Amino acid sequence: VGEITIHHYLYLSAILFFIGVFGVLFRRNLIVMFMSIELMLNAVNLSFVTFARYSSTMDGLVIAFFVMALAAAEAGIGLAILVMLFRNRTTVQADDLTLMRD
Amino acid sequence: MQALMFYIFAVLSVAGAVVMVSRKNPLSGAFALVVSLVALAGLFAMLSAEFIFILQILVYAGAIMVLVIFTIMLLNLDEKELHEARVGKLQVFILLAVCAVCVVGFVNVFSHIPAVVTAVGPDFGSIEGVGREMLGDYLYPFEVISLVLLVAIVGVVLLAKKVI
């Protein structure tokens, strides 16, 4: 177990991001896809904070804060859309939402 | 000690994320995601970003996940509605390979940044330090963010109404 460098954090951030990508691409449940997007935002936040720490500037922290504020707005809107969708179509599966195709 | 803490938090966050993506039931997925987010908060604390650490607990693991869990429980999906088609193994392996290449590429792009930490003052990452930065150089983005939040509130109220 050696010293923790910037690469450790960046690898972790990239791995978490791609777990989120897997969730969005391979899951059809809209709630799980939504949570995967939250995970991706968080992975990017980890990158921002890591860069801020390793370059000793605080800009990354401010941007991480902005990402969090946008994620909160996105969560509110996204879940409202989800509830409305469920009320109208009684499904949360992306495969069942073929209104534009049929 | 530092390294041990890093690996504990890293394993917890990856494990939580994997469980979240792979569980069929979104509720157990949501709780796994909470574990992942709290572990990430620990990593933010290790990076001496105490303001972001507090926000991660309050906003992410607190407010946003409560909202998600509340929605999941409100919808109260049954077994039939949770059914999903299985994904092909080939697709998973192809994406896994692409992701592995991207991960290594992403980390090596930033090889010019110093890889070890330098000491920072006590102000770094504190609420006061980030606040000064936020209301100084980043004043206009900060105002725009507040506008975005206002628009989001109006949008949610409109969406939640039964008849528009």
C-alpha cells in the first residue's frame, strides 16, 4: 500500500463514471437510469475536487458546487416527469414508452 | 493510514455503484447508491474539501436521495412492472472493453499535473474559502445557478399539477 496519487482518484472517478454509463445503457428502468446519471455527476465531481486539491486552487470546488446545484434541479424536474409519466402511462420502463414510434 | 482510508472508501463507492446498477429492485439500488455517495463524501474529506463534503452529505445523500426513495415508494412498483429484458453478454463485453480503454486514456491525459499533493493552507476547501471564491470570481455563474433553481421550482410545480 503506497502513497495515494492523483491517478488513484482519477481511476476511481472514471470507473464510477463508466458504471453509471452501464446503468444508463443497459437498464430499462427509468428510476435506475436516473440514479445512474446521478452517479455519473458524482464521479465527475470527484474529478473536479481532485484537480482542485492537486493543483492547490479552489476553482474546482466552486464548479463541484455548481454541479451539485444543477443535480438538485435535475433531480426535482426528473422525478416530477417520472411521476407524471407513471400517472399517464402506468409504466417506468423505457421500452414501454413508444408513443412517438407507434 | 491515508492509503487505507482511500481504499476503504473506494471499495465502498464502487461496490455501492455496482449494486445500484445491477439490482432489479430500484429501492435496494437507491440504498446502495446512498452508501456510494457517503463513501464519496469521505473521499472529499480526504481531499480537504470540507465544504463539498458537507454539501455531499446534506444535498446528495440527504435531500436528493430522500426525494428518489420517496418517489420509488410513492410509485410502489410491483414485480410485473419491474421486469426487464436481459442484456446480451456480447454487448456487455464490448462496452467493458471500450470503457477500459477510455479509463486508461482519461487518466493518462492528465499526466502533466503533479501527481502528489502539496501542502495547502487551512483556508483551502473551508466554507469561508470557497465562499470568497464563489462570491468573487464566480459571482455571475452563482447568480445564474440561483436562476436555474428558481426555474426548476416553477417547472416542478407546473409538472406536478394534474391539469395544466
